[in-house]
Amino acid sequence: MSKTLNVWWSGEIVGALTVDRHGEMGFAYAPNWLVDAEKPALSFSLPKREESFSRRECRPFFEGLLPEESQRIAVAGALGVSHSNEFKLLNELGGEVAGALTIWPEGEVPPAPTSARQNAPLGDNALVELLNELPKRPFLAGREGLRLSLAGAQSKIPVVLVNGEIALPAPGEATSHILKPPIERFAGTTENEAFAMQLAKNIGLSVADVEIRRAGNRAFLLVERYDRIRGDDSVLRRLHQEDFCQALGFTSDRKYAAEGGPVFRDCFELLRRTASRPAVEVLKLFDAAIFNLIIGNADAHAKNFSLLYRENGAIELAPLYDLLSTVYYPELSPRLAMKIAKRHTLEELKSSDWDKFADETGLALRFIRTRAKELISAVHELIGNTQTEVMESASDRNAVKEIADLIKIRAGSLQQGVP
């Protein structure tokens, strides 16, 4: 294994990730990247500087590119490495990650982007085999030519579409979509996420596009990547992004506020310091917070929000992703990953608490009340149409109805609590 991994961005080396004889990881920017004022930093937590970054400094960003929890343990087992050795995992998985970066061993050059269709689509049988294999071998880790990674604790794999059909990427190829199998221990997660994402889109929030697909009798979710863009030459290119934990210097094991991770105040301040249009992006984050409260997404932690770096250099809040009504599952905690007005649940929230959320967000109390009412009204107005849309492709229609009914009740409850 190489002791140096080069970090590439659009065909140029940004810097080098290294590991010393004691196993300590470090990162240093390449001199050519440093001297070019037009070249951005990899992360808000890794500003451009000549001095190398220690493991403590660079680990939150690079560790944040890897799968989490049981997914990381399973992929490490499949590769025969320690799940705590981020450098070795990036060596094995870093060819295609979130954002614009691609990570390759020193001496290797990533393949140049191309518009050529390189892989044959997977048929139904191959897709079923893929769905069966992912729980045991996340990202098909160790399969020849595949070096794929995404953050998160849920099973998923990046894929490409060839004439609308799903295919695995060629080595180093940018992927266009993410395939997400259902979560086996929870019923209707595919329909749940599809419904939450479609409802958010219908009421005017910026979200990643999703669709329910099937392989045989197996349903799964296909999510279009917002960190990829296809140019006029039909070549798919990577856009940079980093989640809020990476930007704020928190490792994924501290993504929850209850474990010392970011809170909403941190997230709003981050947008004000980084976004090209802070006022616009802050309002998007407020909308997301209220929407997650309405649908009962208690798992909306800081890794579920990201900064997106556009090709023109603009930085904005990335489209929303991983929206799910977690309170639909009684086995899961209803306590919010990031408290709103110091309250853990919708039921605890009182009309007198909104001034606290105004303080946390830096927004005017009058605006907060007005906008919350607008979002509640939009949900009431469009939830029926959304239910009809999702029912058309849903396998578990009962889950769709129950989730819709739950959200209606929560929206009504919140409406009563906004003076």
C-alpha cells in the first residue's frame, strides 16, 4: 500500500494525504495549488496554508468521506483492514467520493472524464444480486476496478445511468446517481424517503431528485446526485461539496448534537460565513429545519446538510437529501438530532419558545412565525397530490398512507403552536 495518496480535483493535484511510520495521517496542500489564488480550499476547516495539517486537523474532512457505523465495519471486513484506519480505507475506496475530489495512490493518475458509455447496464437479475450483496459487501468493496465511497450509515452505492438503465461505473468514472436499497429492519423506507423528498420538492424546497425503481419484485430508491453536472459536451463532471460536520471540523462519530456535535446555531453561522448569498441560504436552512420538524425527521444531524461549490465559485446550501419520517418507526428515538428552541420533540415545543429559535437562527421572530405558517399551509395543500404521485410507484402503499396521515397530524399540531 502506498504511504501517500494524492488528492485530485478536476485533473490537478490539490495536495497529499500521507501516513507516517507510526500510522499518523496528515495532509498538505500542493505548492502549485497554494500559489493559485483562484484555487479554493478543500474545506472550510482546512484553509489554504503552507504548513501541513495534523491528523486531528484533517481527519474530520477525510474521515467524513467514508461510510459510517455498521457500513464502515462491514466494508473494512470485506477489505481485510481495520475500520479505524481511515487512510487504508481511502486507499481502497477513494476513487469516487462525495464532491469534486478523487483520491489515488501516489504515481497513479485518475482516468480523464469522457462522454463514452463504458459499462453495460445491469439487467434485473444482476440488480437483484446487487441488492442481495450490498448488505454483506457495502460498495462492492474489493471488486476489481471499483473504488467507491459515500458517507452515511445506510446501505447505498453510486451508479451511472446508461440510456436510462443502471450500470456500475468504470474505474474512476464520475457517477450520476445513488442506488439505495430499503432498510431491511424498517418497513417502507423506500416509500418513506420518496414521499418526504417529493413533498419537500412540491412545496418549493430544493431537494435531490428521486424515483422508486424495481428489480423483479424488489423496490429501491434511485437518487440523482446534485454534486455532478453534465456539460454541453455530455461529459459528467464533479462539483465539490462538504457536509456541515466536515466544514465545522467534526468527525462523523460526533454528528449528533447530544454527543457534542453541531447545533443549529453553528449551522446558521457557518452559512453566514461561507455562502455567497448568506441571506438566501440561511432562509433555505430555516425551511429545512421546519420541514424536518413537520415530517418527523428526527435524524436531521449536521452530516445531512452540505455546502455545494458551484463551477463559478459560488457556495450555497446543497439540495436537501436523506429526508425520512423517522418518527413513523416507534423503535427509533423521536428526539431531534438538533434541538429547535431547546426542545427535543414537536410535542415539547410551546408557542413561547419561538423567540429562542429566533435567537439560534439570527432571524426575526416575526419572519419565523410567518414562514413557519406558510410551510405548514403548503404541506396541508400539497400532501394529497404528493400521496397520489408516490402511490403510483410504491410497493408499500399502506406505508405511504400512514406516513401522509402522520405528517398531516404533525402539521396541524405545529400550526396550533405557532402564534
